[in-house]
Amino acid sequence: MDGGTLATAARLRERIEALPPEQRVFELLVVTHIDGDHIDGALSFLTSPPPEGLQILDIWFNGWKHLPQTLEPLGPVAGEKLTRWIRASGVAWNDAFNDGAVVVGDDSPLPEKRLPGGMCLTVLSPGVEQLARLQ
């Protein structure tokens, strides 16, 4: 979950490279929001040459396309860089949410999503109002 600061990218790479290549398959990468201490390490890691065998099956990240529409033309730079990387890589993006926003509805139960390996995740936030403030 999240990628930490820029310095985290090297530690993340070390940990993944310590795994045998056939064990470098990850069901999910979650980038919760665009603050540097959450996105910069993930972005640095993802935009460098990947370790052999690395597969990420889905990324949950609310990019510009998932935020409510306003007149603002651009989002923060790191968020836009991650958006470009996801689009170029072909990795599934918010696949569990039908390519829409990872969001908790105002009057609906908390979303529960089961990963291919069986883990069940309950999404606690963000809500629609929080996404609007993020934008």
C-alpha cells in the first residue's frame, strides 16, 4: 500500500528482487493519494526498469479522470505522471471498480472487493465529497 517517499523506491526494489522471479506477482498496488510521501516512491519504482518477472495485476489510484468535473484543467504533477505510466503500461487501473473511482457511496454499504488470491478488502474511503476536495 502506497510507495512512500523517493527513498522508499530503492528499498522496495531490494525487497522485490529478494523474491524468486516467479513470486513477483502482486494482485494489487494501492496508491491512496497524491501526497509525496505516498506517491513518489511508487512512481519512482514503477518508472524505472522493472525487476525480472514483476507483474502488478491491478492498481487502485484515483487519477484526474476519476475526480468530479470542475473547471480546473490539471491535477498535481505526480498524479499525472502516475496516470501516464499506468496508461502506457497496460496494467489494470481500478479494475475492481469497473475503471471508475475507488469511492465509498454516500448511501451505500462499504464496498468489499475480493482479490484473485482470496483476500477480501473493505474500502473505507474516500467518499464523493473527499474526492471533490482532492480535486
